[in-house]
Amino acid sequence: MSKSERKLLRVFRKFLIVPGQVLCFYGPNLAKNTAALAKLTEKGLLVREPVSGTYSLTQAGFAAMNACAEPVQEQTAGHA
């Protein structure tokens, strides 16, 4: 999965989207993410909804979203 696809799935995670819920992309955000949205849809991870710029997660997309969660940053020595 590409970096842009992982970043886009993190947007769904940020808004706590689960399968059956819709997330709307519009304006510059839609234009910037069009290619990644199309790829994730082709892979069966997203469903393009009837309203322009709206997408929902499939069960596989939900699993992929959770798998690409931001890694926890390690603490440096001497910092608790």
C-alpha cells in the first residue's frame, strides 16, 4: 500500500469511521486525494457513495485502517 493510501486511511481513523459510516472529501482535499481514493476503491477497501466526494470503509478497509495506525513514538533514554 502506498504512503498516500496509508495517510488517507488514517483520515478515516482520525474521524473514528467504521463500516457503514460515510466520510466526505471536498474542495482541495478531494482533489489532492482523488488518486488514492480511486486506488483504495479498486482494492475493495472503500466504497464510493452516491453523493460526490463521499466514501465509506468496507470491512477489509476497516481492518487495513487499523493495521496502518500511526506507530507509537519510542521514548528516548532518560525520559519517562
